[in-house]
Amino acid sequence: MLKRYNISQDIIVLAILLFIAPFFFQNDFIYEIAIVSLLNALICVGLNMLMGYAGQVSLGHGAFAGLGGYIAVILSSNYGISPLFSIFIAIVTMAIFAFIISKPILKLRGHYLAMATLGVGIIISIVLNVEDELTGGSDGMSVDSFSVFGYEFTDSLQWYILCAVLLIFTIWMFKNLINSPFGRVLKSIEGSQKAANSVGINVSHYKSVVFVISVVIATLAGSLYAFFSGFISPSEASFSHSIELVVMVVLGGLGRVYGAIIGAVILTILPQLLTSFEDYQTLIYGAIIIFVMMFMPKGIASLFDDIKRRLFAQNK
Amino acid sequence: MVIGLSSNKPMNELFGFLLSGITVGFIYALVGIGFTVIYNSSGIINFSQGEFVMAGGMSTVFLLKAGLPLGVSFILAIMITSIIGIVLYKLISYSKDSSQISLIILTLGFAIFLRGLAEVVFDKELHTMPSFVGDGSFDMLGTVLTYQSIVIMVVSIVIVVLLYFFFKKTKTGQAMKAASINVDAARLMGINIKKVLMINFALSAAIAAIGGVLLTPITSTNYEVGIMLGLKGFAAAIIGGLSNPFGAVVGGLVLGVLESLIAGYVSSEYKDAVAFVVLLAILFFMPGGIFGNTKAQRV
């Protein structure tokens, strides 16, 4: 059965780890960090597909997640649409939005997507700040509780399970996609766009599809985060949040399925650990990013490779 | 056609908006030049550029507070920022991987680090400093022009002219230009690429710092002021084609004037969005920028 659905060993290991973890969570605060880590990891899996496999950087995914969250929240709070359906509408809207902006941009080579997403992202965050009648402005707005078909999500454990299941499902889809003809096309694009083009691959179309998928995942995670925290503010959509997400992916390991998760978890926990340093928090945070990029440019996931290689080298 | 520009809005108001737009535009231009100088030589988009502006302004403020005269503070602040630029170059040159994505992330990390450093070394407060030439102003075309605005315009123009002759006439400038056209060929001609890159980083930091010092008397500064300035300078650089320092000057001026007109006639709340709307329009319709000599390649 495992073979038939393409469930590889590492997904089972991840599922077991995620299952065991809550036994060590002593309080709601730790649950909260865990849930935020999972949601960030979710965005990063999609972003990693775009950056690591299609070779395109997005500096606007924080804004896409934030805007998606706002759409879902406004629909459910102001118009009484059920949370699940609101999220669905948000996803469809953001997918169309992403498709429209990606079309002209992805025809260009180089970091044009990065520049365009940077621009779009900042415009989104300005609009969310200014249109305060709809969004509550910089103070943000409170969000009704989340329910699916009448089943209310109130407890941290419920949220944790929901997010963990979503993450495992997304990774399963991601791995299947990467090993499918679609994934091989992506790898060929990353290797050489010209070569891919010459064998008849419509490069910009494939890049658009990946971009849309990554925005859809970001929207889902962004809306769930809003419903989970019961509050949404424009800071979710800020430039620095977008940067944080990119750093998570690169820090964990570009183009590595589990790298994105490692990066997301570490960078979600790190600021919490650094709060005891108070004034030095930003300084240390920056220094760590510099250090990792200088000495572990392949990301933290590459450390595990080294360990693995040493272990297996002894066996052989 | 500017919306709302009807006969009841007097002409001198328009001149006022134009002048203040040009003033701020020169600052964007200086930041934008910094982006192009580094991008040309290394292919790196340096996201610490805005923090160089902040470092220049904040250092001057605190050196002044320490009792140093203005001229000395000004020069010291530029030197400090240039050294910060060289430090960034050293970090980049010692990093194990030279893929563009990781180097860009490195500059983002460096920007966060500098912001953190400013919080610790200086503080989180807003600071301002007196104008270099007194708070006076005079009437021009029916509108007020402050002395500080004139200083900004004159100094910026001088910098741009100096830069032009530097690239055109001096050996170092020619070497830098050669390295930006073809690194390997330049190296074969005996140009010390590492030295060229280091000068580029120092130069672009110094220009950004000058922008920071010039701007502080008008807008005041704090440790976070670099984020928006850096992004707007980046937009200015892209409007000018990203590889052309003088294109960035035009880009900066266009941005400054548009921003000021939109703030004056349409909506002051959306003033900050102008730069990014223009950025997107350029990317969509003329991806090489207004003056891009290298056309963006279509796949």
C-alpha cells in the first residue's frame, strides 16, 4: 500500500516525529510556537519549490500569505461566510492574482520575479495599512474562531494536528510532483532554460504554474494563521516577513525537501530564544544569517549529508 | 495629466511640489547609484544599501552630539560607512559559495545586523540635526526653497559629475568599468579584480552615506530609516536599467517628483506606493529600464 501511494520512509519518519512531539509540549506557549513553525514550514515547502526547483526568488510571499489571510478573514468576519469557504475563495482569488502577475514577468530571465514580487508585496502591505475601514489599518483586526462543518477549533492540540496533517500531505504531494514528469521538467529548467526550451518545454508556463502553487500554499497557511491567532495585522504582509520566509528556505537548504522545514522551525524558534538578549536580538539574528550564508551556503540540511556520508563511509 | 490639477491650484504650489520632489529625488538617486555600482561589478543586489544611508546619517548625528564640528563629523561618518562597505565585501569574498541567491541573502543578513548594531551603538529614538547652512530659505518662483534643499541638489550634482569623470578619466574608474563589462577579460589585462570590487563597495557605501547625511536635517533619522530608503533607491536603479549609474539618477528624480506630485494632488497615504507602482510598470513594459543598455533577455 505504501508503494502504491508513493509514501516514502522519510515521510513516515516525519509523521512519527510530529506525532511524538506534543508529548514534550508543556504549555500553550510551546504549542503556539510549534503551530507557527508548522505553518511557516508549509509556506516554505511551496517557496522552496519555486526557489530551489524553478530557480526563481520571490520577495513577496509574506505579503501573499498576509493578503490571502485578510481576504479569508474579511469574508468570514464581515460577510458571514463560513471560514472554510472563505479560505477557499481566498485561495482561488490569490491563484488568479499570482497567475496574472507571473505571466509577463516570468518570460524574462534573471531575478525579475524577485523584483516584481518585492514591488507587489510592498504595495499590498501599504494598501492593507491605508484601507483601514476594511482592514483595521495598522492596528489589525480580530478574527472569529475557526470551524469546519460546525466542528470548532478551540484547543491548541486540534490546531497542531490540523497543521501537522496539512504539512505531511503537502510534502507528500511535493515529493510526488518532484518525481513526476512535471518535476523533471522543473529540474531541466533549473539546469538550463535554453536546453529546456529547445526540447519543446514552455519554460515560462511551467514557472508560472509553480509560482501559483507556492502562492496557493502561502494563502492557505496565511489564512490558517489568522484564524489560529484570532488576529491579523499588516505586519504579516510586511517586507520583513517576506524576507524571513526566503531566509528560512535558504538557511534550511535550497532545493531540499526537508531543508525548508528545518529552516522554518529554527527561524521561528530563534527569535523566542533571543528575547532574553533584549537589545542584542536583531544584532545576533543578523549575525547568524551572515554566518550560515558564509560557511554553510548549502543550508543546514547539508550538515546532515555530511553526517550521513561519514556514517556510511565507515560501513563500506 | 495630474489629477486635481485645476486652475484653483496655483502654479507656485506646483513648483513647490516639483522642488521638494527633486530634492528627495536626488537622495533616491544617490542610493540608486550605489545599487548600480555594486550590481555592475559583482552581479549582487545589495540589500544593505539602505542601511548604509542610515549609518551615514546616524553616525553624523552622534558624532555631532559628541561635540565634533560638522565638517569633521560628516567626513568621519562617510569613512565609517565606507569601512562598513568594505567589511561587507570581505564577508562576501570569504563566503564559501558564490551563487547569487546566497550572496543576496548575505546582504539581507548584513542589513539586519547593521540595524541591530545601530540599536545597540546608538539607540531607537528619532534624531535630527541642524541644517548645514542655517534654517534659512528664499523665495523662488513664488515658493519657498530651503537652503538645505539647495545643498542637497548642489552636492548631488557635484557627486554625479565627479563620478562621471571618475569612470571616464581615471585609471581606477576605467578598470572598474572594464571589470563590469567582462570580468575575465579585465583580469587578463592585469586588472586586480578583488581591489576593484573592494573600491566599488566602499564607493557605493560612501555615496549612500552622503545621501544619509544630506537627508537627515529634512526628515530626521533612526535605526530603521534605511529599509524604505533602500527599497526606493532600488526602484530608482531599476527604472534606470540597474546597470547604469546615471540612469539611476534619472530614475531617482522621476520617482521623487512623481511621489511629491501624488502626495500633493492625489493621496499622501499612498505616497510610498508610487515607487513600487512605477517599478512594476517598468518591469512589465520596459524591462531594460529607461536607459538599460543591456536588454532584458526574453526566454
